[in-house]
Amino acid sequence: MRAGRKALEGERMNYQPGAIEPAPKRCRNEWSHEMDATLTVLAGEGLSGGAIACALGMTRNAIIGRARRMGITLHGRPAVGGWKTRPRPLPSAPRPKPAPKAVAPVAPVSVAPEPLLKPLWELEPTDCKWPYGEENYRFCGHARHGR
């Protein structure tokens, strides 16, 4: 059972059954001056949007939307004023970003020991073999740790 029929039968609303004959549902939402007048009269009697929708053969949402655009109060709830009449908030200025905190420069700390610069033939199998130089390669030569 539809919400509009429930409203007419008095199951959910305080409405007198049989006061309005339900109209057939329309396929399109075409509004005439007579429908606007009927909407105004029925809303003035305090009927809900569902009851008015059932009487006019429209959907409840169509009735609520039309009433809002016309500024009509439905079922004791005041119309907000329509969608296009509300003032839009002005865009606020972007907030300034806080300045970065000043950090004292830190000198880099070297954790690697100075290379021994050994030639390849003097290296042991457990020595570090990191190369140094352009043409005449020398190697770090320190003992590797952890292996």
C-alpha cells in the first residue's frame, strides 16, 4: 500500500477518509494553474504532502518540491525559501600557511672510518673492498663487521 493511500485512509495521519477522491497518477509532472490553486487550498487546510499528492495524482516529492518553490507551508512545516533564493556563502580567503620552524643546521657526521687504501693483492678475504680512485684503484681495506 502506498504512503499516500495510507494517509487518505487515516492509518498514519489525522485525515478524514473519503474527503478527497484520489486522482489517477500522472506520468509527467505537468503543473497547471488549477493544480497550483488546489495545492494552495489543501496545504492551507493542513494536509500532508502525501495526502495532497494522492489527491492530485502526483508523487509526494513533486508536491513537496512545488510547495517549496511556491513558498507554501506543508503540514505545519514552513517552507525554507526555495533552492535558488538562499544566499550562498562567500568564499573565504585561504588561510595563510604557518612559517616553517627555523632549524639550526647540523654538520654531517661521518660514521665510516678513513680508508686504508690498500692495493687489491694486499686485501684479505674478509676485508672491505670499496674502491677508491679513478685509474689506479685502491680499496678501503678495513675488516668487515657482522659477517
